[in-house]
Amino acid sequence: MSEEIEAMEEEETKLKPPESGDPFNETEDVIYRRRSVRFYKKKQVPEYLVRRILEAGRFAPSAGNAQAWKFIVFQDQKMIEDMTEDVINVCKRVMKFTDYIDSGIKWKEWNAKLAMRFMSNMFHPIPFGAMKLIAEGKLGVWHGAPTVILFLTDMRCPGNPVLDIGIAGQNMVLTAHSYGLGTCWVSFCTPLGMLPRWKKRLGIRYPYKLVTSIAVGYPRGNPDGYVSRETQAIDWFVEDGTCKVVY
Amino acid sequence: MPEYLTRKDKRKIESYSRLGEDMILGEVVIDRDRCNGCGLCVGACAASAIEMVDKKARMVEDFPACISCGDCVAICPEDAIKMTTFIEFKRYFRYIDRGKPEPPRKF
């Protein structure tokens, strides 16, 4: 084993930081060009590629090196369809009570406002809009991707295990995009962790918690590319102790 | 210095059904002459805000829930799409500490 690592280390070259204004290197390019993909080819992703993507997740940093993740890979289209159907049903049920957009029914609006107050992340207008689209069948859950990877976290792990899932997931997503594959983060899978049918079938029970999922597949067209994005204010305490704001 | 929400903001949560007042949705402009009707942007849209009419793409007229993710801009093979308005909320969910949109920068 150590011989193998030595051989790999001999191959590697020392990395150098770029000069100011240099073009993006390969890693930066993958990061900046990554776009969520919602339009996939039917062609299945070969097993070795999925294994390589999972391997990138395995080597992600985690709190106390506790590796708080468990991955479930789905390549069975029937199963993905079943899960999609159940997610749609859950969305429909939620919309029945909280659909305030052009329903004109006052009590639904009250429900939605109440939900926004107590679950302001879930009932943020953006996921709410997506939930409505899913319930109406206008938006797919996994967008017809041939491979779905579910992320479970071990809740006994140190620190914030849900954060570790995010780190591992981003490693995997960037790796997939460097192969020319497409991915999309889908957190609408979380209702499956509450349905007894799926809890039993997928083994989602303590200490495991279903956190999120990604869809993986070959994209149609060429979705990766640069776009504009809002800048965020960064407070920067410079060496003399004063604070400047950069964008 | 950072912006904050006040307690009053926390109490006042709107239902976000009044477009233009409580919520400003994202907007893209599609160049109809350049559009070749491939339909990639319709599939790429995260909010089903683009539809095909007469083999040309256009934004959905009623409630285009565009989140200005830029997926359509990136996927368009003819570079016919441009983002003009970015999504914005008022009151509780308003974005704070944001600057102007920029493409990836080399410093």
C-alpha cells in the first residue's frame, strides 16, 4: 500500500499559485463553469465513473475525520420513478393547505404565513415556488437523470455532520463536472426520510438521517459555462485594524 | 458594515403573492432572431419559466418564477439569452449585503 502511495507522489508535480491576472487553472475553471443540469440523456453512467465520483466524496474533509456520510446509489429507473411519484404526492399534499399563489383562498394564505414563520427555510418563496411546480408536474424532481445518489449522515458524528455532507457532495459534484457529466443538487428527496415505506426500504433510521441528494448523468447540450452572479459584501479587516468592505 | 434585520422585519412576513411589490422575479431577454428553437433552455430552466411558442423560446407570461440562476444563458448554443433582472425579495426575505452582478473575476 505504501509503495502505491509513493509511486503516486513521485508522479505529482509541485503546484504553484498563479500570478495576478493569470487565466483560470483547470480546477477554477471547473468550479466557475459548473451549472446545475436539469436536462439529461437517457444513457446510463458507467459504474467505474460513479465509483470514481464516490471516491472523491470519500476523501473530503470532515469534522474530526469522522466521515459522517453514507451514500446510496440508484441506477434502477423504476425505483427513481417510484421515489419521484412519492415526492410529488407529498408536494401535492403540502400545496393543498398552503398554496397562496393565485388560489385566492384566505385560509391557505394564513397557513402559508404561519408556516413561513416557523419553517422559514422550507417555506421561503423559492422552494415554495418549486414545490408548486413539482405538484403541478411542471418540474421533475430528479429531472430524468439516470443515476441518483442519496446522502445520509450519521447524526452521532462530531460537530455538524450535515455540513460534512455538503463538503463531500461538493467534491463529488466538481469531480463529475470535470468528466463532462452533469449534476444537480436535489433536496426535495427529504420527505422520503419521513415516509415509512422508504424508511424501511432504504434503511433510513437512527443514527442515519436523509440530508440531500444529487442527480448525475450525461447532459443534453452543453450546459456548463460562465454566468454573472451577484457579488456579496465582504468585510475585510486590514493590517492596521480598520475595516474595509470589498465586493 | 453589515446590514441587519430588525425585530419588526421578523414579525412582518408577507405572503409574497404580490409580484413587483413583495417580490421582483428574475427576467431574461431572449433574442428572437438568434433563437434556433432547440429547446435546451426550456429543459434547463429551474423554474419552468421558459416555454416554446412557434419554435421560438420566450418567458412564460403568467408568473415566470425565474430565480436568475443563469442556466439558460450558459446552455444556449447561440448566446441568444441575457439576464436583465435578478430575483429580489422585499421585507423578511430580502437579500442583504449584496453588490452588483459580475462574471467570474481574475484578480
